[in-house]
Amino acid sequence: MKLIGIDWAVEEFCNMYGIKSNRQKQVLQLVMDGLNDKEIGEFLGLSDKTVAYHFCNVIKKTNFGDRKNVQAEIYKIALEGNR
């Protein structure tokens, strides 16, 4: 059985919740890679406040309330994809 990864789960999450912004997708992927806002900002050439703004928009679109709930949903999608 091929293990479906987090990259696929992030893309699936974005499709499910209508996240179309490439920047929001990038930020979400880097959050799932374990980076914090400052690290993501350095990687993408953005301020940490701009990163937080993009992630806040993801939270608003999905109604998950906070970062941990978004991450949990993506992990859930990944696990379900591996069945």
C-alpha cells in the first residue's frame, strides 16, 4: 500500500474548503512541515505578520478556530486517504 502524504492532504483540504490562494496554500504547507510564522516568513520573504494574516484567512474560510484544529483536520484527511 502506498502511503499518502501530507502534501496530498493539504491539497485535498484546500479543495474541500475552497482555498484557492497560492500564498495561503504555501503557508499551510509550511505550517504542516512544522515551521512557525517567523520561519515561514523568512522562507517566503514575508513578515511574520503577513504569514499570520494568510493563515488567519485559512481559519476564517474553514471555521476550524485555530491552527491546531486545521492541522488535525489535515492529518485526518491524510489518514483517511491511507485506508
